[in-house]
Amino acid sequence: MLIINRRLPISISAVSLLAAALSVPAFAQAPYPQQQQYPQQPIGQYPPQGQYPQQLFPPAELETLVSRIALYPDPLLAQVLAAATYSDQIPDAARWADQHHYLTGDQLAGAINADQLPFDPSVQALLPFPNVLAMMAGDQNWTRELGDAFLSQQPDVMEAVQRERQKAYNYGYLRSNPQIIVTNGPYIGIAPVNPGYVVVPYYNPAVVYFPPRPGFYVGSAIGFNFGISLGAAFRPWGWGGYNRFDWGGHAIFLNNARWGRTWENRGVYEHPAYASIRRYAPAPAYRPGGGPGPAARPGAPVAAGRPEAHQLQPRSEPERKAWQNGGTRREEHRGEDRR
């Protein structure tokens, strides 16, 4: 029996975290604390079907694991947790989203369908959010740990999110504003004011889960200016008010159906509400414009069932950093698909 060494001792004490919080002058200096070195585990090498991980995450480790996403609006948080269970698909999805970021609305949804992407629909649902996918792809060990925890400890993960939200709320950082509605009691919910416009908050967990230092303006700790518009074209993925949590029942609903992927059924699960979204098997890598290509390489287009029909326009550094600087979505490219 293969046993995975999944636990990572937490060496950061509450005192040191508090000291870090006091020394950080502004939330925009870092999107999350310095990355921990989660254990390396080759993708796909999991215990045999039906066997749960032998070592589960204790509450304190789960809080650290979810801290960077706990303040995301509920619909976005639900999609991140589900997509993390397909962590091996995240890097290619992040590259595709980055190269097609200039497409929006119906054009983006059309490109997702036209390119016959080999990603699970839960991962496809994050393609309008290249910043989120880039964050997940940039720390693949964290993404894998998050997905594994959600597969095996879904109620515990949700409780950890609530504990982190309660801290941010108690210290005055988390409040309703023109972009989100925060409800408190008995569970803290974060909903977009407009279900068709989902913000991606930017904050430093070393700040928002600790008491504010004297003179610090708590209203500046979380940036809610960067958002993505999602129209009717993204309804099949559940956007527009159809992704939500049942916090008391420890359940997530994607496109109005309860998400049921667990450690036991992860090899065969297909979300019933994604029945209208076709699933394509991965195909050999190809060159833009058609024809077979060499093996996948960094920067190459994602393998799919047909030649790439769109311009590939990776984001510039100012575009990538717009949300970190508290700005709104910016677009510097004017490709042939841009309207």
C-alpha cells in the first residue's frame, strides 16, 4: 500500500506571524505570505482507489492552506476549491487563459468551446480569471495540497474558511462595499453585489487575520477593485448566481448541483450539472495554425482537438500586476479577436 507523506509541520508561530503583520506597511506588498515548501508528490501517484490519505490536515494547517483564498466571494471560492482537485490541469489552463486573456464575454466562451480544451469544466470555469489560475499554477504544491484536502476533508476545509473569515470580520477588515455583500451569522457569506461581475480580492493574510496596528486604516487592507464580467455565455459553468455554498450543510453547489467529488470517487466523478459541457481527451501538441507539433514545451499552446484559431497574446507585466496594485482590469492588446 502506497502511503503519502502529506503532512507538513507548521513552524510559523502565532507570535512570528503577528510580528510579520505589524511590519507590513500595506496589503499590496504581497498577495500571500512567503510560500511554504509543501511536500513534492508526483502527479497521479495516489493511494489505490477507495483508500483515504493516512494523514489528514489538522485545523491549524487547514487555516494556513485556505488563508490566501478564504476572503474570495463565495462563487469564486467554490470554483477554486473544485478546480484544485484537478491540480494537474492547472498549469496548462493558466497558460491558455494568459494567452487568450484579451477575449471577453461571448468571444471568450466561444474560444473555450472552439478549442476543445481537455480540462474538466470546473477548471474551464476559471479561464476568465487568469490571475487566479496564475496564482494556482505558480505554487503547484499548494494547489495540490488544497485539492487533496478538499477531496478528503471537505467539511474541515469549509470550517477553516469560516474561521479565517471570522478573524477578518472581527478585526474590521471584511465588510460590505460597492462590490460585495458580507453577511454574518451564523456563517459569514461573501456575495457579489452583481452576480455577473465577480471581484478578485487582493490582500495579505499576514495582515487581515490579525489585529490592526495602531493608526492602520483597515479599509485599505483588502482590494476589491479588480473584477471580471461574466455574461449569459458563462451560465453553463454556473456563473451568474448559480454557484454557492451551504455552509451549515458543508456543501458546495456548482451550477445549482451539489459538488460530489471525493477522494474515493475522484477517478470517475463527473459533475452532473456540467452535462452540457463537452469533455475532450488530450491530443498531441500542435503548432498555431494547424498541423502536428513537437512535444509540449513551455509557452506552447495547450493541446486540444483542433488547430488554434486565435491570436496568442500573453499578458504584459502591467496587466498581470493590475490587481496587485489595487487597479481595475486593464488591457493593452488589440488582437484580431478584440472588439
